[in-house]
Amino acid sequence: MSVTIRLPDGNEKKYDHPVEVIQVAEDISPGLARAAMAAELDGKLCDTSTAIAEGVHELRILTNKDDESLEVLRHTTAHVLAQAVTELFGPEVQYTIGPALTDDFQYGFYYDFSLPQSIGIEDLAKIEKKMKEIISAKLPIERIVLPVDQAKEQFEKLGQDYKVEMINDLVTNEAVETLSLYKQADFVDMCRGPHLGNTGKIKAFKLLSTAGAYWRGDEKNQMLTRIYGTAFFDRKELNAHIERIAEAKKRDHRIIGKQLGLFHFSDAVGPGLPLWKPKGAVIRRELEDWLRGELIKRGYDSVYTPHIGKLELYETSGHYPYYEHGLFPTIQLEDGSGYLLKPM
């Protein structure tokens, strides 16, 4: 066989035998192999353990200097979180989904669980301790590709009902025939990847909060426990991020607004519905006047529409079927006609 690897600097590596990404990295330099987090093979992200098929390929080894690596790091940390929670709280733990977040200001990943007991912010230290044990063990992370039936059977044996449901949906909606699983020690998760080569490559992480989340975002489904966290390549970056979060909380408009006497919230009125005080009303009016002036400068004309409209108006526009359950109830008049409050 013949494998040709084209590198970003224009150089090529040639092999007459099967080769994995990490072996190519090792041939370039041992330092690069140690620093490798993942790779881009022919434009697609992959693990460093990926076997390269016969033929000519474009390969880029990703280290912590590459933006793509941060997502891989955080995704692997989410898997370590799931493993830690499963080991701490027992086989009744159902782990669902745990994506990496790269565009969120505060969080870097989360994982949703169905748990045999309730947990809160006070439990995060215990979970972090278990995660650190898993990271210190430098567990190899193995990618396994199985036929759908075998993957489903494995999760059925593990009692992971949510994973089985997800597999069934993938078969129905995408007609998948195989699935990739990732295994570290005895923990197995279904995932497209890629992931770090071993858990020891996680250097700095922090669990930040817990929250409730409906399965698949549907309030008709079971409420799950979501654990949020973040991860970086070194402790300095992590500490700087935590400091930014703390500073941002000090500047939370809900806190500053109350401190400055701009607005007030009342349970009698409803959550998220501010009552503007005189100082706040001045600021709001100034902003409205500025915005109105900018629109006029740009040639816009103002129009005013009623705050309510006939139900048929929203049916004609096509909005009603999509917003029906998120709107205030229809106002029914004696003549049988229905009106809705303007949603925007």
C-alpha cells in the first residue's frame, strides 16, 4: 500500500504501511506528538488515533495553539464529568448529552443527567475531585465504531434509556448504520468526536453551576440536572476567565439597575417585567429619543399600529401556528371574533 501525507508547510510524508495520525506527528517530531490534541484530515476533524487510508491526504496536527483544539478539550472534559458523576452516584445515573461550548461567555461545556438524587452547587467540589482522579489516571480514550444494533444493545445493557432513544432517532431520521462510541476505562459514551488521546491532557477545568433542563428542551419531557463547567489549556487562562465572570456579575444590569434606583421588580407584576423609576425613565427616554433621531437621519418614517389585532391577521401571516403556544390567550368577544396581543 502507499500513503502520502501532505503537510501545511508543503512537505510530504510517505508510508508503505498503515499509519495513524499520532505516528505521523511522532515522525515530524516527538514534541509535536506530545502536544497533539487532535488533527484535521482532508478538512475533517479527527482523533490522533485515526488510521489513515491508502492514498494522498492533507493533514494538519492540532495543538493548543489551534482554535479547534479548545472545543476538543472541552468536549473531552464533558465526558470526564459524565464518568465522574456515574462513578459517584451509581448505575442509576442516566447521562444524556454533553456538548462543548465555544461561543458562550461563561460556560465551556455542560452535561445533562437524570439522577437518582438531587444535587446542587454544594456537590460540585466532590465531582471535581473525582474528575481530577480520572484525569490523573491518564486513561486512554478509545474510539469504537459499531453497527447500530450492537451499539444499541450495549446501551440497553447499561440501562441508558436516553442513549437508546437517541440511537432510534438517528436510525429513523438519518438512516445511520454504524455509530462511534468513546471508551475510557469502563465508561462508554456515544459521540461523533473527536476527543483527546487520554484524560491526562486536561490541565485546567472548573465546574461552575447546576441548573434544570428539560430533555430535548421540551417542557413535556422529564426535567434533567444540567452541570455547567469550563476548561482551558492552562491554569492561568482558567483563572483569568473566572475573574472575568466575577467582574461581569458585578456589572449585571439587574444588579446595577436596582443599586442606582433605575427600575424595580415586583412579584405582583410578574418576573422580568420592570417598573421604571424616575431616573430609569429619563435614561429610557433619552435612548428612545436618540434611536428615533438616528432613524430619521437615515430616512426612515414612523408608523404606529394597534397593540391588538384580529386572530385572522396572524393566521394569514403564517405566524399563529408557530407562536400559538407562546402567546397570551386569545381575547374572545361576544360576537365570536378573536383578538391577540401584538407579540412584538
